[in-house]
Amino acid sequence: MPGRVLVTGCSSGIGLDAARRLQGEGWQVVATCRKPTDIAARLAEGMECHHLELSDPDSVAELVDKVLAGGQLDALVNNAAFALPGAVEDMPRGALRSIFETNLFGTHDLTVRLIPHFREHGGRIVNISSVLGLIGIRWRGPYVATKFALEGLTDVLRLEMEGTGVRVILIEPGPIASRIRENAIPHFEKWVNWQDSPRADQYRKSLLKRLYEPAEKKDRFELPASAVSDRILHALTAANPAPRYYVTVPTWISGLGRRILPTRALDWLARQG
């Protein structure tokens, strides 16, 4: 039976599609966004919506107070995250700290603040990871690091929550139609001094084109955000949800490859991405 669910990162992409899908299935959706215009748009669609800045502990605490004041919460979908492209050797400490604050630390903070409520009433925690939580590819080091960390933290939390009435689930999308590339540009421009990098020519020939020039054709494996929403809905409603859900062919290949392939073969696979 549909209940009340908190979904983070509902401005666009997976979060927005999931919020709309769950609302259409009868769930009472509590959405979060960062921009006032996006909050207003979600409110106009009939959702409860609040501002959330995951990198700010006070913002997380304020959100939890507002959500729990509104009644019982049955599920949490941790979706909010951003990408920070660039070569690992060009990433200053502040860049890594910035992306970890949102993609891991803030997500963890929100989750553990809600666990006492879930322990009392039962609930499900769905963490949206990525194929890049299974395999690393060039130019994506900081994002890969946060998703690998989220995978590990979620696996341990799932084990620790056994017997408590709290189910913990990972969803691992591959290429999904979203604005993650466009949204990554401000972070890249803030943190990466690519002009002075020993890889400047590689940036010009590869990453800059991917970031600033629209793709001539979409990834042949790309799926719409609704493919992830399907898995989220199943994770929230199935009597016995899977511990993890792969979405898109590259995720299935990467998940299988990690279990059976030697590192050199995995490196070859990563170079195809």
C-alpha cells in the first residue's frame, strides 16, 4: 500500500521522474530541491517540497524536522548527487571535499537522522548509486569515488539493519537521460585548472567536447529516467525487494565483470566507456 516517501534531488532527471511516478502510484511524495523555482514547480504539481542543501548539516536537520512533523515517513530515496569531471591529478582537496559533502556525507547524515523513525515504524531506504560505483572510468574520478563509497556504506548498513524492520536497497543506473552533464559544468569550471594541466591537450580533444558540445547521437545503451523509476517503485513495494538493482546493459556487464574478470580485462572494459 502506498505511503509517504522522501525523494531528494527532484529538480530534474531521475529524482523528478521518480517523484512524479510515485505520486502517480498513490504515494504521498515529499520532494527536495535546491532552487526556489524548482521548489515552486514541485509544489504546483501537488507535492510537498522543501529546500535541501546536503552539504549543510543545518539544512539536513531542518528538513528532517519538517518531514517528521508532517507525519509518518515510510521510505527514503537518496538520489541527490552531482558530478565533477576532470583528471584525478588535477583535483585539489577542496574539490573532493565538496563532492563528498553532497554525494556521501550529506546523504549519510540525512539517512542516520531518519533511521530512529524507521526503526520505530518500519521503512525502506533506497540509495541511488551508479554503474560508476562498480567500475571507474577516465575523467570521472571524484564521482566514482563517492559512488564506490556509497556502495560500501550501503552494503554495511543493509547488514546492520537486518531484523530491525528497515530494508536497505541499492539501485545502480548506467547511462540515463538526465542533466548530469550540464549540471557538472559549473563544478568543473570552479575546481579544475585544465589549461595548466599536463593533460591540457587531452582535455581539448576529449572532455571539453563531451561537456560543452551536444552529442551527435545518444549513447546506444541510454535509457530514460523512467527505467530507474520502475526499479525504485519495485524496491518500495515488493514484499521481498532485491538488495540491489542493475539498470541498463553497461551496469549488468560491469557487475558481472567485477566478479569474474581480472583487473586488466576490467581496465579494457573501462576504456570503452
